[in-house]
Amino acid sequence: MSGPAGGVTIGQAAAFAGVTIKTVRHYHKLGLVEEPGRDSSGYRRYRSDDLLRLVQVRTLAAAGVPLADIGGMLDADAERFALSLTDVEQRLTDQIEELVARRDTLHRLADDRALLPDRACAVLDRMRELGFSPDYVGGQREALVLFRALVPEGFDSFVSQLEHRLDDAEFVDLTQRSWDALSWDPDDPRVEELASALAANLLAKPELLAVPAGFQAGPDTAARYGMVNTHGQGEWPTAARLTALVEARLRAAGVPVPRQ
């Protein structure tokens, strides 16, 4: 085998440049490195200029420069090369910021903040402080996520309503009783009594029942409302009946509750 003066094989060139033979051939295909001529035995021989180009291409590629840009950079003068490096650096900075944001999102998944804004998370924290069970708070978290996705224009108003209602001791007590009522039979007469008390409490502050500003009712409004309001009730028939009774009383009082 000939020595460096006569060039080296593609395998040696790849090893010296720190890439694979497949990568070298890919560079050839893209026109980043010219294919060297063949010797008398029919083998391509890579000389020092070829190895230098291989190393330059591999270094830029490893630094994050797209292969499509490398050829133009290496063939440019010093000033254009410096400008190209600045552009690549900015792209890499943007990618780093995006990756950091994704990582932070993953970290926030554990405490609700990936799916809900701080105000909504504060409402959930307030529920925990008031003694609501973890299961209830978990259900409310899911409902808030659904509400934000399905009725985004009304979300802030809904959170404001919750903030005000959690300052109402009677509402908190009735809500906690409603959670305890899940174990009752749906036909238990206490369900009717509780529904009446809940409706009366809600109607005592009609401003908290107002339709949010900017909300546009549409043909699927009832479906969106139902997805949120009945979430998790499939396994709790008493909850479904209690909700239906409260809604009936609100409609009778003139509150435009969508019909599911």
C-alpha cells in the first residue's frame, strides 16, 4: 500500500477525519468533498487537501451547520464565512432556547403549570387549603384543562368566578357536601335538597353567572359545555342527577344554561 505521498484509501481517510466511509461517500454525493482520482490499481486515493476538506466539513456539521450550507461557507471568502458563522450561531441559540423551554415544560408537568396558567393553579391550591380531597381537586384540575381547551374565550372569566366562590363559606360547604353525596343513592331525597341549596347559592350572586364577555355561542356550544360540566360523572350517577337538578333550577330562574 502506498504511503501518504501517494494518498490513502477511503477507509483510512474516513478514520483520519473521524467519520465513517458511508459519511465520506455522502459528502461526495452532496458535492461537499470532491472525489479524488484513482491510482493505477483503480482505488481512489485521498491526499492531504482531501483530508483537510473532510475535517472541515465534519467539524462544521458537528457544530450544527446544515450540510446544505457547508459547501457555500467553505468556498466563501473570510468575511462571508464569518457572517455565515454568525447566522449559524443565532440559529443554534434559538434552538437552545426552544429546547430549554421544552425541558422547563416537562418539569412543570408535575405541578399543573404546563397545562394551566398560574391563576388557575392558585385556585387549585386554594381548594387544597380549604380541605377539598385530592380526588376532588384532581377532577377540578382536569375540568379546568378541558374548559381552557374547549372554551378559551371564557376561561379567565370562569377562573374569576371560582376565585370569588371559594371566598364564600356556604358555597365551599355545599361543594364539599356534593362530593360526599357521590356515595348516596341517586334517588336519595337529600339529593333534591342539596340541589336546591346549591342553586339558591349560585343565584344569590347572579353576576357570577353572567356569560363571559367575548363568548360566542355556536352550534357546538352545548357539546363543549357538556364535555366540561359532566367530566368524570360517568361512574357517579348521583353526581349526574345532582348536576341535572341544579341546571333545571337555574334555567327556571332564567339562567341560559346550555342543554346537553
